Amino acid sequence: MIKHIDHIGIAVKSLDMTLPLYTETLKLELEGIETVESQGVKVAFIMAGNTRLELLEALSPESPIAKFIEKRGEGIHHVALGVEDIEARIKDLKQSGIRMIDDTSRKGAHDADVAFVHPKSTAGVLYELCEQSLSKEEQG
């Protein structure tokens, strides 16, 4: 069902202020930055070994990331689990009594299909199901 940890989402107030920690101090590789208007975020992808870190900056005060930071401060926001056939995974989870935030997948960063699992069903952890349209090798 779950292939691997696709990435770990980290909410930050400012990519400009936070990126130097990852790229200069920790010497991790910045893969790229993109805006995901549909989710109200600007994201930076950083490679940390074989796992991506996804730094998330809110585009507006109404963004879920802005609300998260306001309530909890900067830090780990979600763990993304790489899956195949995301719609089947959503159906399986719902049939098992797991509450979903997204009843069907939607487009996320890197043009992946994503769906969030409600943290009330997962001991307080926000999980994102993530089906990549391309493999990590094909993405570059």
C-alpha cells in the first residue's frame, strides 16, 4: 500500500529566511522552488539523502499553512507517503474507518496527485498520500 516516505512537509514563515539554513548551513541540495496556487503555498524542495524536505511558505493569511503557523508555529506540517493508485488507497482507508480531508485526489507540487488524511484518525499526524506522475529519477 505505502511505497516509501515521499517527503516531509515543513511549514516556514519565509523561504528566503529559511533556505540558507538548509542550503548553506546543512549543505543540502535545493532542487527547486514552485508555487502551488491551488494550495496557497510556495514550496522549496530540498534533498536530504533519499528523502525530500518540502518547505512550505503561505501565499496569504488564509492559506492552511499560514493558519498552521499561527496556531502551532513553524515546524513539521505533514509526512507524505508515496503510493500507487491513490484513488484506491483513499477508498481503502475510508473503508477502514479513516477520516479523509480529501475524498478524491487533487494536484499538488511536482504535478503529483495528493490527498490528505485527517490527523484525528492518525494519532495527530497529518499524512499526505502522494502519487507522483514521474519517478524521482525522471523528475531530475
